[in-house]
Amino acid sequence: MAPLFRPLMRTRAAVFMLHRFRMPGAGVEGHDPAAVRRGLELLRRERYDFVSLAALYEDLLHGRAHRRPTVAFTIDDGYADQARVGAPIFAEFDCPVTTFVTSGFLDRALWFWWDRIEHVFRTTTRRTIDVPLGDTMLSYALGDARDAALADFVERCKEVPDAVKHAAIDALAVAAEVELPDAAPERYAPMTWDELRAAERGGMTFGPHTVTHPVLSRTPDGQSRHELTESWRRLREEAANPVPVFCYPNGRRSDFGDREIETMRELGFVGAVVGETGYAERLDTGDGTDPYRVRRFAFTGDDHELLQVVSGVEVVNQLLRGG
């Protein structure tokens, strides 16, 4: 499709990011497995090259041009559905995919902070909640506005120090009269390390995504370093072939900085991916930072959007938009 634009993809690649996979028995909403299969079938039929993230970094770092438009896939977080539903789909198409896992989550030491917030808002019987977030008192009228209240609280939690965020979530549970269980309920559960290794044998690879999934720029120096070093240590301990590419929690440019990049360079990471939209392009390593800011596209399940990105049409659109 759109062969006119294919030359634009010789030094670029489309890296897609996915998150949850629909698993109705566990109450998990997410990517429709049929839509993921349809997208992979379409790319195979159109003769796009599937490459691993590690191989893509080698090409980008060495300035190798691609014979055909190239696509890589990533998954974030380490939920059970990613191993049980996602991994078999990618294995079915012999398509490499790298999943970034949060080590404390797989160690069953925690469940994700945004899931704890969702659990509170979904299960409370209160119609109003007043909760402090740092020095700010937030008031939520639920009823029909429950989803909006949930989204607002999650977004506000991304903008405060990590310790303030966790204190606010505890206060939210108290105000909502909801007891947060120590272990994640089934819909929020992680894959096990055994499931990770089974997925590895099926072709999935794994990279680190911190220990507790904080917004790194909202953490003190010691915590930032620990999140990087410990998540990489645990992954190397448990996985057969861990990928030395990091994925930033939340993934905006404001969510990390030179501090994190310097730590990653010390640890031997070849790069890192962000959550912002854009192509992975030939890397200029003059200042040693570009490999640590590789952009990705969200996988939406829309075939038209998929082909627009991988064919190079979106390159033109971005140039016209000045992006």
C-alpha cells in the first residue's frame, strides 16, 4: 500500500505499543484479539518486515537502511493477559514482540497504583468523596461522573511527588470506605515469572519497566536509581535473554530526564522508548541521548490507521503538521 511513500521508511520504523488484552473471564478489557490478529495478517500480506526491538536498535544505531518498511511491537507493564492472550497471538504469526515488565508487580509486592484508584472508584458506594492530594483538597460527586472523577484523579496523581501520590491513594480508599486488598484482584493481576519464561520460549522478549512504575521525574535521586537498577537486576535474574532497552513509565518527555539517561548508560542499556507518538528514526548518537527517546505509536486495532503509519503516509502528514 502507498508504495510512493515507502522510500521515506528506509531509515524509519514504526514501533507499536500495546497494553491490556481482552480476557472476559477475568473481567479484563483491552485489545480485541481478533483485531490484533487481523492487523498482523494484514502486515504479513502486505510484506512488511517484523523485527525484534533489539534488532531494530542495531539497525538504527548503525544507520542501516531497510529494504522494506519495518515494524516492531512492544507491550507495557506485565499483566497476566499479556502472557496468556497476547504472547500466543504474536507467536502464531512468528512476530517478535518485547514486553516491558515492572519487577515489583511480577514479584507480587504491589499492584499498579492506577488500578488501585480504579478499584476504589468502581467499588465505592459513596456518592461523594473528598480527598487530599498534597495541599489540595479534591471533591468528587460520583453518580454519572464516576469515570470523569477517576480520570481526573489519575491525571493529578501523575503531577505530584511519588510519595504524595501514594499517600493520596491511601486517603482516597479511606474516604471512599473501600478496603484495598494486599494482592491485586484477578482483573489487575500480573503474569508470573514462570509465564514470562514460557512466553520467552514462544518468542516474546522482555525489557525493564521499573520496580513500582512511578513517574520517574517525580522521584528523589535514590529512588530513581533503584527503580532502574533493581528492575534490570530482577529481569536478568529471571529471564533468559532480557533486552537492554528500558521503557519509561507514563512515557512523556517530562516524565524523565538526564538523571535517568545517565543511569541507563552506566547500566549498559542501548536505549529506551517513550510513550509519545512518532517514528523510530536513524539515531544521531552525538550527545548519547537520542537512543533513549525512541517514540512509538499506539496500536488501535484500526487497519486504516495501521497502514497509514507503516506505509509512510503518516511521515508526510507529520511533515505537513510541522511535527
